[in-house]
Amino acid sequence: MRINDIEFRQVEERRPEIIKWFLSNNEEVCFTVCWWERDSNGYSLSFIGDRPFKYEDADTLWQLMVYGQKVLDAKFELEGNT
């Protein structure tokens, strides 16, 4: 799910994450803002340094974090909590 310049994504072999897209040398590139880690209790969100606090549209970032958590909570339930 992408909203403007940030995106929640799940790529195989990587942690679920929210990334920020930007242009660099006329090419769209990204960096990780935050990611989720799974343990026996579910998924927990971790920030990468102060990146979430520097993002100018806090409301959109918050909405995407809530969306990502809901997706991952559902995935955790479907996987049988193992």
C-alpha cells in the first residue's frame, strides 16, 4: 500500500517495512523509515533512528503504521501464532 511518497511493503526474505520514496539523480529510490519484527507474541514495530519524527506528514505515516499492523496481526492469526 502506497500513499504519496511512503509505502508499507512485505518483500520475501525481508521484514515488513514502511519506506519513503524520493528522487535522486532522476531515479526513484527509497529508505526504510520503520519495520516490524515477529516473535511469539506477534509483530512489533521498530523505528529506524529518528526518521519517523522527521517525516513531514505524520498523519499519513500514522495511518500507514496502523494499516501495516492490522495486516500483520491478521497474518499472525492465520499462521497459527507459531
